[in-house]
Amino acid sequence: MNAFISPTGSIQLLTLPFYVELALIIPIGLLFYLAPAYALLDAFAGRALRQAEFTLAERVSLALGFGAALPPLWVELTSAVGLRWSPLLAWVYVGSGAVYVAWRFVRHWRTRARPIAIDTPALMLAILMLVALAGRMWAIRDLPVGLLGDAYHHTMMAQLIAENGGLFKNWLPYADLGTFTYHFGFHANAAMLTWLTSLETPRTVLFAGQWMNTLAVPLAFLLTSRLIKLSQPTQTQFAALAGLIAAALTGFYNLYPGFVVNMGRYTQLTGQNVLAIALVLTIENLKFKMENGKWLPSILNFKFLILNSISLACLFQTHYLVTAFAGMFVGLLVLMALLRAKTWRHQFVVLLVMGGIGLLALLLAAPWLINVSSGFLLRNASGYVAPNDGEEVRQVVAQAAILAPIVPHFLKAPILWLAAAGALIAVRRRAWLLAMPVLWSAALVLIVVPYLLGLPGAGIIDYLTAFSVLYLTLIPLAAYTLGNLKFKIENLKLFPILNFALLVLAAWGSTWQANIVEPERQIYNWADHRAMLWIRQNTPPDARFFVNGFPAYGGSLIAGSDAGWWIPLVTQRKSTLPPLTYGSERGMNNEDLFARVNPLYQQLRGRRLPDTTPVSLDLTTPTALDLLRKAGVTHIYSGAKPFPPPNGADRVNLELLRRHPAFKLLYAEGGAEVYELSSQ
């Protein structure tokens, strides 16, 4: 049984089996991500795409990328004019796109003198994507909500967007936060699926995350195919073959991005999908060719410029740190274009084109950029860049500014070796554009440890955030190497056998991808869910729960370690622990929640927060009882399954609670326990 808050804020009890949810989320999701974006691209820039020799598979992949990129822009624009999204408006958006695509297909079919030929790369890509989608959805069959702590605040933000029909100004009734400055691209996607399917938001967040995981497959194809095609213009068939290999490696061989399901970091994955289309369009706008002995822009098409600007603006709304990666990657592309330009006039054209793209992107993102300044994000970022002697900042930097092994977690060893070979082949053939992924990857490593170059900013981006992008930058080179081998073998007429090999890889990869979820990372499970239902029915609306938390990010924030973190969202009861975004948002009435949350947990644990040594919390001491009562705590919740495990993080000592007269055990089932704290 699923019981969550509906898009309207009321309580609903749904008994939909998992396969019924899939019957809704797969076809509706496919329509949502493909139809409107494909219609917009075709209507606005269809001729430009055909002139640039975008194949059907590339156009569909680009549309899928825009399908994930555009929701935050639509949500922001409609919120600016006071238009609220609803299931009806969401279906108008999807339905109009579907009607346009159907009309274009019928028109194309009727006007062709010959039957429509089968586009083999497009067909193979569709098969790979659908197999990946099936595996990724099946992997979450036993989960009630997303894994780890990130899923909590992502679900809350998506729920607030769904309830408000767009952007919101405060987080009530779930948290005492008075600003909303967090990137919201993924949350807009999840809210759209909530409006379209009528599934409850905790479910659509989980499904939207796996859709993002699936879209990485065609976007790997798109980036690889365009990189090779623009480096070796005569090798269009080879580009498609390498693109399919990249899609298969991304979806079925490498651990990332499939492993993201275990971290709940779908926001970054969404940003990386948008990054892929932003890079493709940037490369297209910087494409040069030789005419009459002169280097000239091959396509100076304002429609491509506009699409490029839109992709970058949407990327900023979707993920701030991935936008920083895009800045590095685009900067390297511009540098390459400047070096290739033969005269200062051509260099001026490069700067003019990119300046126009950047200016338009800035204008589109300006409303949200202004809004970001209302919270603490800029203050937090400046704390890393400017000198700061605070102990918490030093702890965060010490934890973040380290380099972890890349193999095998982020990239499997064969992919790394194949990528190195691909880089050597590209340099030997003077295919400089294909060497760019090497520079992008080096930039990802250096941004974690900028102090190696004497630069500030250590700690802003940790190795997990940076290295999670390496599949996007290096798999194209690995596919380039394999594509060269495959292309030579295909000359021996073994093309069907090699395509069959890709399908075998997909089938093999699906077997382990379907079981990629690590259950120990599930802090909210069905036992906790039953406890939440009990809390809603048996505790007063003004109840306030103390929940387990531990110092994270060097002791700068308190993170939840079990399902108690979810109490405000699922039960609409208050708790002592807001979502982790309290570190970047202002509280209601301009309150800084640091002053409320951090001191309480620090005093109860009896040691400073930067000292992250696990503590068994004794809530029965006179000091602890006084602190809890002054904080308005009426109940204690201990979840069924903590993460980190009990010895890895702070944890309430339940044995002491059971023996103390100030606490009364109200509920105990499946490992979840609820205690009532007496008022005296």
C-alpha cells in the first residue's frame, strides 16, 4: 500500500501494483520527454538540423535531451505570469506535441514516392533505450521512495512545485524555510510526471530519476556521434556505429550512471543530460570549414544560437555545479576554436557567436539568478573561495578536496584504457575535436584540487560530484576506439553479427542493472511507512518529533540517518531536523536555521559537530530533557533501518529511553519505534 500526500495536499491511499505504475509511467513518460520537445525542435529549427546533417537518431536524442531540459524553464515562465500548472495544462503541453509529431509523420509518409526505409541506427538506439528503461524501472520494484537522504529534500521540493502549480516562496507546511533558491530542473520533471500520471510525488520522483538514468543512453549516442562526425565529416556511418557503442557502454557496461539510483543524486544526473545537449549545440555553433582557402563558420544559424542559449539557461536552473563544468568545457571549446581560426577576424566571429549565446542565456536565466541571491548559496560559496579560518569550513575542505580512485567505481578499467587509445588515435589523425574529452576529464580532476595550480575554491566541488561526470566525457573516446575496430570488421560483412553483439551486451547488462540497488542505503522502508501511517492517525497535529541525525559536511550541517527525516513530509508533523537545504535557504522571517538546529544536536551529543565520531545519544539526562522540552519536542522517532549503520553515526540510545519514566513507548513494529516525552 502506498500512502502519501497527493498533488493537492490531501491524503490519498493508493493500492496500485508496481506493474500498473509502470503501465502509466513508461508510455506517458515517453510521450512527455519526446513529443513536445521534438515538435518544438522540428517547428523551430527543423531545416537547420537537416542542413547540419542531424540524422533521425540524433534528432530524437536531441529532443529527449530537451525534453528533460525544458520543464524548469516552463515552470519559471508560467510562475512569472501567474499561470499555475495542473494536470489539464500538462496534458495540453504533451498532447499538442504528440499531435504535431503525428501530423508530421503522416505528412512525410504521404509525400514520399518510396516506402520509408528502416533507419538502422535509430532502430538500434530505440531498442537499447527501451531495454535500459525496462532494467532501470525494474531495479526500483521494491522501493517505496528514493534512497539515502537526498531523496527526501528532492521529494519535498517536487511536492511543493506540484502543490503550488509552479515555483513556491516558502516551504510551508513541511519546513520553516522562507526562500527557495535550489536548482529545480529535476523537481520540475518529477512534478510534471505527477500532474500527468496522478501518481503521488514520492513515486514520481523515483520514476523520474530512473527516466534520467535512461536518457543518458541516447545522449551518449548523440554526443559521441556528433563529436566524430564533425571531426571526420566523411565518416557518418562510422559516427553512428561508435554512437551506438557509447550508448551500450553507458547503459549496460559501466557502473555509472546506473549506480546513481543508490545515491538519489538525480539532480546532477539531470544536469549531465542537459550538459550533453549544451555541448553538442556549442560544438555546432563553433563548427568551421574551409572555403576558398579561408576558415569560415559553416553554419551561422541564429536558431542554433537560440537553442544553445536555451540549453545553457536550463542547465543553470537544473544544476549549479554542472553549469560550472559546462563553463569549463565550453571555455576549452572556445579556446580550440580561437586557435584554429587563422585571422583575427575569424577569432572575432568566434567571440561574437559565443558572446551572443552567453548573453542570451544570461538573460533567460536572470530571473532565477536574481532569486538565488535571496538565500545563502552565494555566502556559502564565498566561504570556500575567500580565506576563512572556521573549523567547519576546514573540515569540509579536508573531506572534499581529495582524489579518490576512478577505477572501477566511476569508470571500469577497460573503458579507461580504451579512452586513452581513442585519444591517441584522435591526435594521430589530427582530429582535435575528439581530443577535447581528454581536456574535459582533466578539468574535472583539477577542479577537485585547484590548490595544485595555486587556485582557490577547494571544497566547493568534491570528487564524487566531479568524477560522476567522467562516463560522459570518456566513454565517447572508448567507443571511438571500439568503433574503429568494429568498422574494419564490418567491411568483412559482419555487420548483423556485431549489432547482435550490442544486443547481447544489453541483455547481459540488464541482468546486473536490474539488481543494482543496494538495500542498505534505503533509510525509508515499508516498516517505516507503516509507522508513518500510525503517526498520522494517533498523534496530535501539533506534535514535534526529535529524529536521529549526525554531523555531515565536516560538521557544518546535520543530516538525517533514518526515516524520521521524512516525518514532516509524510505525516505533516513537525520535527527537529529540516531538509538539508537549511544550509542554503533562509528561514521564515529571515531566521537562520543554523542557530536552531546545529546547537541542539551539538549539545545533545556532548561534543562539537566537527568531531564526527559517532555518539550514542543519552536523552534521559536532566540537561537533555531540558533541551528537548525547550525545543518543543513531544515525541521521539527511531527508524527501522539507519544509514549510516548504528556504529557509523550518532544514534539515540533506545535502551535508556525504555527504562526512563519521562518516555513512554507508543509504537514498536519492524524496528521502527515511537516514544512520547512527558511535559514535566
